[in-house]
Amino acid sequence: MSSFALYFPGATTTTSSLAGALSKPSTVRLTVPSPGLFLLTFTGGETPDNRLTAHFLSAFLEALEYVQAKWEAISDGNVEGADVAKGAALVTTGQTEAGSKFFSNGLDLEAAIADPEFFDKYLNPVYAKLMRFPIPTVASLGGHAFAAGFGLAMAHDYRVMSGRRGFLCMNEIHFGAQIPAGLLAALQSKIPSAKTIRKVVLEGHRFDGKEALALSLVDHLAPAPAPDPAADKSDGGGAAKTLEAAVRLAASVRKLASKDAWGSNKDVLYAPYLAILRAV
């Protein structure tokens, strides 16, 4: 991995308190494993389970805009030594050290409901940005993705999930919460089966890696399910190996962005769902 790192919000090179009016810790770290391959890591700096707070989502959106600007500079020929023909790709991940359990545990629901602007100002713009992003995006799910965190994973183009740890689950039905229209749009954009979406939304089913793969909620499992519990403990549930597989997938599809039609085609492909995200 590259030694270069930027922390968001504020695009600072340190993990100290952020510049400007924001005085909360960074929540997203950008590294560049190789030219044109961008890695955004959720640091757990605000909440250890990467809750989608207003602060987190602001940082994530800023990081996405930074990466998009870098790609636009590459595609315009304004980055010396960059090869636009190789394209680019983005990988996102939760923490990968041993014991890490979450990609994202969803919203801080009480705070979200208390803020009348939360969904329009913070959550929906992140979903929409990912669904329109001009280069391939891969979510590395080395741990749980619950509720709005599940929606965040589905807003990506591809998902790689650990076969050893983690569930995908929309658990709102179990505590009587309505799923916001924007979150449902992010889910429906990638889950065409009415039977599966019923299982997700109305049954609050917990999908492990094998079931998620069988239903095309994810594209790959890595590493494979552990043959015994000791193997699972030896690599911390496989989060690091899941990330390695996600980076390999990103490297294999990055050229598809080289002609600069990836994002515009997604605008057409996901138009009905993007309209909901803009309207609600």
C-alpha cells in the first residue's frame, strides 16, 4: 500500500482534529495502492462501528468528490505520468485489523430522525454520488453491513464479502422503523428480485456470505468459509483478505472507465432510483 494518506473531512495528512469549524476526528482515510486505484478506509474515528452520522457522511462525500476530481484530472490529461487508458477504480472498506467486525452498522437513528435535513442533506447525496460515480466502485465487506450500511454497500457497483464473518441485514422491521425512500432506492437499484427484496425489507433476514452470494447481493466471497473455528480466529475473520480480493477485483475492472462512459451509463441505468434520491 502507498504511504500517502489523506484524512477526511478536511483532506488533512494527519489524524488530529480537523481544520475549520469541524473539531471531530477523521472518519475516512484515502490511500492510493497504485496509480489510479483509490482506497477509502473507514477509520472508526467517530464510532467504532462506522455509523453513518452527519459527520461521517460529510467526510465520505468529501472524499468521493476528491477522488472524482483526481480522476477527471487524469482523464483530461492533466496529471503527469498518469495513463488514462488504464482507467481507475475505487475500493471502500471498514477497518481490517484483527477483531474488526463492521463495514458499517447503519445510522445513529435517533440523531437522524431528530435532524429534518439528515436524509436530504447527508445520506441521499452519498448514495447518489456512489450510484453515479464515474469509475468502478467496490465495497469490501469484511464485517457486518446493517441497515443504512447495507444500503451503502448496495450503492457500490460491486461487493466482495468475507466468507468467514459478517451479515447483511435490514433490521428495521424488528424494531418498528420505516425504511426511508432513499435507502430503499439504493437497495432496489441492485436487487431486482421481488422475493429477495421482500426478504430484505419485510423479513429483516440476516444474510451470511454464502447466502448473499447465492442471491447476487455480493459478487465474490473471500476468503472462503473457514473449515474450523480456529482458522477463523487466525486471520481475524478474513477482513484483510477480503480487502485484498476487493482490490484485485477493482484492478480487473478499472479499464472499463477509460473511455469515460462508466458514470454516464450508470446515469441511464439507475435513472428511476436516482430520481427518488433527488426528490425525497
